[in-house]
Amino acid sequence: MHIIIKNKNLTINNYKVKCAVGKRGIGIKKREGDLKTPKGKFKISYILYRKDRVGNLTSKLKKVVIKKNMGWCNDPKSNDYNKLIRFPFSFTAEKLFKKNNTYDIVLVLNYNSNPIKKNKGSAIFLHIARNNFVSTEGCVAIKKSDLRFLCSIINKKTLVKIV
């Protein structure tokens, strides 16, 4: 059972939902900040979630609770580039504990993770969409209820295929 992302739709088995992708669409990701959702097949490394906003999240995958001091490094100058970090942090990083709900549930894809190449792009997540499915900076985003359902049916063998 794999997740297919194509033409702003996410499909798994017979379940199909609308999704948001990068502002510049799906393509070959060349560098950090290019606003593209990368083509390819990716494993889901683990799930990050806000325990205060998401009750009993059911999944066969490893789950990590997002704390107020957590972030994701997007600074190629750091040795922690494209990794989960804790604040205070001396390089640029995106906060994961957000006021809006976009990171209440986050599936971390293994994009540019083994090995990590500097400037190749960081943090390709499958997370909660903003209103009207506004484009992302390269991630894939769906409705919270759909993401919650996805978490309940995926497993370690599930791949995310972005075409």
C-alpha cells in the first residue's frame, strides 16, 4: 500500500483527496528554497505530532511528540542541516511548535537524508494544509482529518511516490 501524489491529488488504495504541493509544482529539486516538491519515492521516517492538539493518534510508525523547543534545521552552513534540532540554536531553523495547525501532524519523508547533501533541500513533510490548499514551500499538505486517517493505515513499508 503506497501513497501516490500526482496533479494535486493524494491517493492510497481507493482513497483519494486533494492536496497542496510546492508553489513551483512537482519536479526535480535542485536547491534549498526552490519551492518545488521533489519527484521520487520516499519512505516515511517517523511522525511528529502535537499531543496537546491531536488526541489519540493511531499509527504503526514511530511517533515523536513536538515540544516547544523543537525545530528543523534548514541552514546548509550547519552540521545539523536537514535534521531535527532543539532551540536555542545558532543557525536558521523552522519552528515545529506553531500557532497555526499545519504541523499538528507531520509525516517526515526521508528526502535528502542518507547521505545529506548541503543545499539540496530540507524537510519534505506531509503535513496539514492551510485554508484553500495554499501552496507550500515544497511539502505536501492535506486536510487534518485525511492525515489522521492516513496515519492509521500506513506502515513501515509504505512509500510516498511523488510523480
